[in-house]
Amino acid sequence: MEKLPFDIEKKAEELLSCIRSSDKILVGAGAGLSAAAGLSYMDGEVFKKYFPEMAARGYRFQYELVGMRDDEWTSGRKWAYWATHINYVRNIFPPSPLYKKLLEILSPYDYFVVTSNCDRQFMRTGFPMDRVFEFQGNYDNMGCSAGCTRQTWDNREYLQNILKHINHDTFECSDDALPRCPYCGELGEICFRGSDYRENRDRYVKFVEGAENGSLCLIELGVGFNTPGVIRWPFEKLTYYLDGARLFRVNTGYKQFPDTTGHPEMPREIQGKSVSIDFDAAKIIEYLYENR
């Protein structure tokens, strides 16, 4: 394993000590963790391979498609995108060894994970899902766009059918391949939150409530400002209000943009109870794994 810089190693040692000594461990996993594992929506080469028509239009990364004009999002293109994206995330990209190492680090302890990621890497790498809350849901479900039912259903068969009917010159699927609600016939839509969402949320709340009177090690891995209300701000509040809480924020900029930062800084109010680690989450996990 590559040796860490001296100041980063000292912080990693402090994190390892906190993990070992805390009553509970709460991990917050953001997009930066999957990026550290190789699953990045800022990977230009992957984008050109799986979205060549969008690359030809001048887009460079999947992340940029968030800003695609409304007139470019026809139903056929929207579903060509979803089917291609989800197939890559769920089927082509493998279960990450980095996530598996994180599981081995945490397994001896009373831990819980909250994640903003929808890619299901925690499930695919063996994490017990009663210890994981996918705050923003996942890519596995579909529902009715017209809202004729609250029921959701597995979308895999629909997406596989779409993949067979994509015109790769226009990057659109044919109309007859568009997914339809089995109840009313309206277009389907990706439903990130399935029927078990509330149950999973309640387990997360129960874990946090159980940490109020003991020592709690909070670990952020790759959490920035895309959705700060999911992990970042709640973790800061927990650190501020709970006497036994300590926060370790591990985040750094994307490799494609070396001059950027992952915003690992801490609010002034919790600086005495927190440690900022501006470093690659993969290398910090490797250190914790090797020294566990």
C-alpha cells in the first residue's frame, strides 16, 4: 500500500482509533465514494463509450446531462438514457472491492450507513441492507407517471427491452419499447423510493436516536454539496448537539478537475469535535483496511 502523507496518516490513525473506541459508527456515503471506487459520472471515456450521440453534441460527462435542454429530452431519449445509465451502473460496472473492504472494516462494530447514492453498491457488495438507508432511493423500481397507483415494480425487464430498441444514431428508443404502466397504460417513470422506503428510514432514525447517550463516530466519505441536506448538514448537527459525537469528513476534488476541492472544511462551531481529511477516500479506506 502507498504510504500516506504524514499529516493525512495522523488523521487516518485518529479515525481508526475513533472507530475502535466508539459505541456506534454512522457512515455517510456520497457520490465521491463511488467515484473513488471507479464509478464516476465525471468519467469522460465512459461517457463517450456509452453515450456517443450525446458526446457528439458536445457533452463531456454524464453529470452534464442534468443541464440538457428540455427539447432534447424526448420520451425516447429519456428512456434510452435511463436504460443505458442504469445498465452500466447495475450490470456492467462490477461490485466494488473498495466497498467490500469498507464492509470488513465496519463489520465488527455497531454501524449504520446512510447514502445519497442510488447505484446499489452497498447491496451488491454484501452489506446487510437492514444497516443501510438509501436516502434518495435506488435505480431498481418503476411506477406510473400518471399516478394511477402508488405501487412500484421491478424495472429490469423493461430496461432490458429498451436496450434492444435504441437507435444509436439518434440515441432514442422506439415508441413501442417505451415502458407502460400495467394498470392504465400511461408511460412509466423511474421511482427511486420503493415500498420499503419508510421502513428503511425508520431504522436509520432509530439508530441515530440510540446514539444520543453514547459515543458516536461519524464518517463522511465523498460527501459534497450536491445534496447537503441528505448527509452533510445532518451530520454537522449531530456533531454539534451530541456530546459523544466526533465527525471525520473525507473528501477531495474530482481527478478530472485537480484544482477543485471536495469541500472537506468544517464549520467553526464543531472544529473541536471534527477532523477534515482532504484526501482520496479510496486511500483512506485502504489504510483503515490494512490497519484494522
